[in-house]
Amino acid sequence: MTDQLQNRIAGYMVEFEEVDPLIEACEKVRDAGFKKWDAHTPFPVHGLNDAMGLKETRLPIITLIGGLTGLGLGLLMQWWMNGVDYQYSISGKPFFAVQPSIPVMFETTILFAAFATFFGMFFANGLPRYNHPTLASERFARATQDRFFISIESSDPLFDEQSTLEFANTLGGDNVETLEAV
């Protein structure tokens, strides 16, 4: 049983030297129907999101909801503290007014929006993940310098060890590497 776990394939990684073959290969992987795969580049590549078929992120909506929650809670907090719980009269002014509450409402808006953004990204990216099979590859160290990679994970529903390897070899990469599970 331990031999099966140690020799388990985590996926395949294809290496490219140029951007254009990478984009063409991404389109092929997208059109083949793979869902759990990624492209790794040393710099932002224009058109890569379209080639990969990535949808727009939901993060702005999560941030907006967090900010509006903070705004509402800041206003509610100020109303409760000054208008209900601890009323004190200063020069005949009303117990609660929106104008003096604006700085607190602003701060709670920013705080809740920041927390919503952080935790939204944290969970959307599948964190915490302390290691990824691509990081065990010596060739992958060049992903931050001058090489481009596509990794197809074995957790993809379409992944088949033999047919995916054959498909990876047709992508036009310079090297195809088997990723071992860590």
C-alpha cells in the first residue's frame, strides 16, 4: 500500500521556451475539457486568461459585501452606543446623528472589506496548501526566470494516466515531466 502512495502520479507538467506555443497549448488543454490545470509564467502574459478560458473573478463582489457589512455594522454600533446604551446630552445636540459617525463607519467599512478580500482569496485559492507537486521539480525553478509551464493535475475528472501523457506530448512543449505526489 505504501508503494502505491509513494508512486502515485500527481499530474504532468509541460515546459515551453516561448510564449506563443504556451498560449496555443493552453487553448488545446481548454478545448480538451480539462478543469484542474494551470499555466505558470515568469511574467504576466496578455491573452493567457482568454486562452485558458478563465472566468472573471468574484472577488470584487466579496469585497463589496464585506464593505457594506462593515458600513452597516459601524452605523449600528454608533447608533447603539450613543443613541441607546449610553445617552448623554452635550449642548442640546441629538443623542445620535450620522455626521459624527462617519469616521467610524469609514473605518469599519475598510476593515471588513479587507478581511473579506483576504479570506475570500484564501479560500478561493484552496489555501492552506503547504506544498504542491510542481515545486518538487528541478526544472520548475525556471518558471520565475525564462520558462513557461502547463501543469495538468491528476485530480481532474478527465485525467487518465496514459491518454493524458499522450495528450501532453502533443502540446508542442520542449519537455514533459511526470509529477509525483508529495
